[in-house]
Amino acid sequence: MAPDFHYSNRSERPRGPVLSALSAVFPGIRAVQDQVQPYAVWWEAHNRRALTQPGPLWVALGDSMTQGIGASAPDRGWVGQLSGRLTARGWDHRLVNLGVNGARVEDVLDRQLPTLEALTTPPVLVTVVIGSNDVVVRRHRRGLVERFEQLLDRLPAGALVSNLPNPHREARAVDAMLRERDAAGRLVLVDMRHDGPRSWRGRLASDKFHPNDLGYADMASVVERAVDRADVVD
């Protein structure tokens, strides 16, 4: 499968002018943005290797937090830390990370889900952490709930999906939709709203937006609880 796997973890959008300006002025923001390209390249190579190996498959969908932007290394984000924990618990798995920096729900619909659906080996575990880039910008919040519903309709049954720890009305509506589907047994809620860190003091990277290793460790713990609820790790 690996020779035919050509998925790119690099964003198809250019960096916006505001972020470019901030990166030029603030070294902390620039340091985190300098991770974007090499972390994407790292995951591309990792994914190709993973698909040549045997074992149960985990596919992670999402944005920069799924890529681990802000962490000290690509595999020190929540995905890499959780993968290490699950391996230590005896789950010898393969991990394919489709996360893209700056991704919004529409990008998961247009790029990541088709890649997931094209895999010849069905994944045992699918995780989704997406929506932060939609909800923080007013124009992207329009239609977010409808896009999220389309996403949920296309996910395999039992996927683990995170809610959005954000006070906006759209985030609350997505949370309600996820709780309803969790109660119906159609997905497993990753409850970042209630179980995530109460404070991000000391848990943010130098850009003061992305988590650092400690913040990602807390996120990994929330997802790990959902993995245990889903009972996918033997």
C-alpha cells in the first residue's frame, strides 16, 4: 500500500498576512511556525512506513494539534504521546496521522476523509480533533454546525471525536450534537470541554496558542479515556 500512498500533510493554503506579520515581529510565534513544514514532512515519512507494517491501524484526522505543532518534536504532540502510551500498554499498532496545520472541517471533508476511505485496511481506531480554526474566526463559524454534521455522517461507526472547548454558540451546538450521537452509540465523545485542562498556564508553546509537551500530555489523557470507553485496545 505504501508506494501508492501520496497523501501530503502540508496545507494547500498559503500562510495568512496577519500570521506572517506576527511571525516577523514575535520570535515565539516564528519559532512555532518554523515547525510547520518539517513536522508535516516527518509525518508523511512516518505514514508511508506505517502502511508497510502489519498490525491494527489507527488513523488520526485533524489540524495542527493533531500534527503536534508547538511540541518539542512531531511525536510529542497528543497523538505521538498517546501512541507511546498505548504501545506501552501492549497495543502494537500502526499510526497514520492525516493532520494538517490550519485545517478546518471542510479540509477534513475534502482531503482527509477521502484518504481514510481509500485505505485498503479498515482502521480499528479513528480519532478526530478539528474545528478550532473554524470557531475562532467569525466568517468560518458560518455553517460550521452543518459541516460538522456532514463530517459525522461520513465517519466510521465508533470514531472518537473531540468537542470544542470554546464558548461560542457554534461550539456549544457541536457539543450537543456529539453528546447525542455518543448516547446513541454512533461515536465516542472525546470531552475536551469538561475533561481538558482547567488552566493552560505552563501548558502553551511560545506562540501562546498551541500546546507544549505538557499541554499535549493532558490532551492525550482525555483521548486515552475515550479509547478506554471505546474498548478498542486489547
